[in-house]
Amino acid sequence: MRIPMCAPSVGAVERDAVLEVLSTSVLALGPRLEAFERGIAARVGAAQGIGVNSGTSGLHLCMIAAGVGEGDVVLTTPFSFVASSNCVLYERATPWFVDVEPETLTIDVARLELELKKLERRGERVKAILPVHVFGQPCDMDPILELGARHGVAVVEDACEAIGSAYKGRPVGALGDAGVFAFYPNKQLTTGEGGMVVTDRADWDVVFRSLRNQGRDVFDGWLEHSRLGYNYRLDELSAALGLAQLSRLDELLAARERVAAWYDARLAGHDWLMLPQIARWTTRTSWFVYVVRLATRELRDRVMHVLGERGIPARQYFPPIHLQRFYRERFGFRPGDFPVAEAAGDTCLALPFFPDMTIEQVDEVCGELLAILEQEAPSVVRRVAAGGLR
């Protein structure tokens, strides 16, 4: 590919930080992890940060802390990466999907309230609400938090794509009972593999630290284990890389904002394209990916294919979770169950996006995209309207 889909911004600061760890004898559960946890917690305004080996692991631990178990229900969105609902299945509970808003693609709060009331009337045990700040776009959190408080339901934020985003001036992740960030190489801040749970709840903090470390409690001996736990620890090398990235986070976020602005300027006002929509409640978007929407699935797929032939990668973001094979087979989901999420899954296209992307690379992507649309869009849309290409 002429242009990468994504690429981490890693330089001398990160390399020096990792090499410094290698000169010590402490490679796990050491001072870098503690410093990284304090740094992330301070950044988002949480009392505690708990480093884990992935965002998925962090979400799983949150389900356990919320008391989610067999037969329980967790309300969440089908328009997300699959881990946000898999974490519910790990505890033998059921993810109960709520469709998304058509513009922001975040969970529809009005539908959420209706579904919560319906489940309670049926006698279901609803243990948590798990909103997803998709693509770095915050959910409308105040009414979600109010629903959680009124119904005695925990609120866990999936902020895996949203470190640095702000909702009405408040950083996301620390708004609910707990929040989870992820640090995969395509994220705004990377540790290679890794994640962070943040919380103000002292009782949950104790559980998180024990569960990530094989169930060892704070007063346990080295080989004593008070709980059934997991090996979800974040190592010192990853934490050192994360600390270095955290020191550059404002720079990295600004670089992503700059690239997104270049895309906006070059793609604004063009037929067949809908650009990313920023919600009225969003103070700051932490750009995870740059996603446009096209008129039809057929046009999106055709554009994605031709871009690939020309050396420019593009990806479908996201195929709705409920239509993944495993979920269809287990729960019987079918197309049409969540039409807004399905329409987004059919038409969204993520373009190459990373903080060190140059204006020349953005120009190249946009030039190829617009040329393909000019050539392909009218005929594809005509054929779809006539009943073809299905």
C-alpha cells in the first residue's frame, strides 16, 4: 500500500523509556506501571487507574465488579468493536442491544430508557449500562448516568477509542462507575498491547487490582489467592512506552485533529459523501479514525475495492455486532433488528488516518476517493435504485 491505514507515532522519547526499563531488573508490577496509572487517572480526573493488558480485559473486569453474572442483562450498543459485548458473554450474561443515533452513532438515549423499563417490567436483572464512545465521539452521558442512578444500575464507559475526548467539558472515562481505555497500536496513545481501567470507587479499585493479578489480594502472600483471578497485568515495558506517549498526548491529539481538519476541508460539499458529525454535547473529539459515509453499501464496497487496487487501504467500520456470525447463531439476530446501526455498518468507510500523516498523503487519498466517486457513484446508485447489485 502506498499509504498505511494507521501508524503509531513512536520516536526517541519512547525508545529511551523502554531501554531504560531493560537496564533494570523490574519488568512487571513496578514503578513505571504505578506512574502510568497515576498519570492516566490524573489526566481524566479519576481517583484510580489500574493498568491491564488490553481494553477487552478491562471491560471484563468491569463486568465482574458490577456483579454481572449468569442470567443478567447488560444494555449496550451493537455498533462497536465486538469486545464491548463479548465482555458480557464472558460472565454468561446477555448483552441487550440498543440502536444508535443516526448522526453521532452513539447509543440512542431515548431508546435506552425504553428498553431499560421494558426489561424491568419483564423481571430481568439489569446489572449495567455499557455506552461506547465510538470513534472518539462521546455518548450523551448525563441522561445515561441519571438512568443508572435512578434504576440502581452501574454505568461502565467503553472509552477504548476516546482518550482525550470531553463531554460538556468533562473528560470521558471517569463519568460513570468505571471507564476503560485501550492502547492498541492504532489508538491515540499506544503501549503496543494494553489498557487502563479508571474509577472513583475504592471498592472496585481493590477488585480490579486483585483480579488482574491472578486474584491475589492486597494482604495475600506471594502464592495466596483470595479470588478467581486472571493474568491481565500490564508489564513495565508497555507502561514505560505509555508514560512516554502520555507526555506527548496533547501533541498526538492535536496532530490527529489537524489531519481530520485536512480531510474535512478537502471532502466538504461533495456529493455521495457524509462527513463525521460532532455531537452538540461534545467539547472535544479525540479522533480515533476518520470515517465517512457513502450513499449505499454497494457504493461503499466498490469505493473500498478500487481504493485498494490503487494502493490506498480503507476499512468497513463497524460491521454491527449482532450480525456477526457467532451472535446470529447464538441469539438468532437477523438483518433489520437494529436498522440505524446496520445502515451505518453498510455505509461507513474509514480512510487512512494517523498522527504523522502528511497533507500530501491526505491530498492523495482525497484525490483518489473523489475521482472514484465521480466515475462510479452515479452508475452504482442508479443500479441500486433499479433493484440491481443486491
